Amino acid sequence: KEAAKEIVRLMRKSVIWFALNSTVPKLEPADIIDRIAAVLLENPDQKIIVSGHASKEGNARKNRILSEKRSQAVADLLLQKGVKAEQLRVEAHAADIAYDAGSGVEHSIALDRRVEIIPIEE
């Protein structure tokens, strides 16, 4: 449970963003993947969902493929850092779920181009 809380804390600071039509993550802060990987390596029973998203531009099929590639790109980075495949569940949501920046913050379509890391609490 502590690992899940730490992942939630890390992701409150940063979501992994992508440029339009890109599958290369903008890692800002650059160490977010390193920090999530460290938590997962220290807690081998902790599992996460790597949830890929796309903005509404483009057609639905293209957005589905793009969100799949985005989530897989982040999963691959975590695997390269030693995270076990069993700890990752990769999902793709295309443009189905808009990013919620919080109350009072105007939505920007660019915020929909993202991957979110969601801890699985078992």
C-alpha cells in the first residue's frame, strides 16, 4: 500500500505527456520514469496500469493505435529499467477520457495526449 501511495504522489507531480502524433514521451520531469521504476523495483508485488490516451484530433482508429503505442513506449522504458512485465498492465483509451486538470483549470486538448500511471491496489 505504501508503494501505491508513493506512485500516486509521484504522478500528482507529473503525467507523461506526448506531442501531437508522437509516441515519444516528453519526460518532464525527466526522472519520473526512474522514480516510478525505483518504487516498483523496491516493491515487486506492486502492480500498475500504464494507461495511454490521445486527443480528439484524427480518426478513432488512429487514436486507438497511437494510445496503444504511447502506453507501450512507457511500459518499455519501465521494463528497460528492470521492472517485471508482471507488474505492468498496459491499456489504451484513445480519446475516450479527457484529462482532468482540476477544478477551475481550463481544459486544453494537448493535455489529452498522455500516459497515466495508476497503481493497482490489491
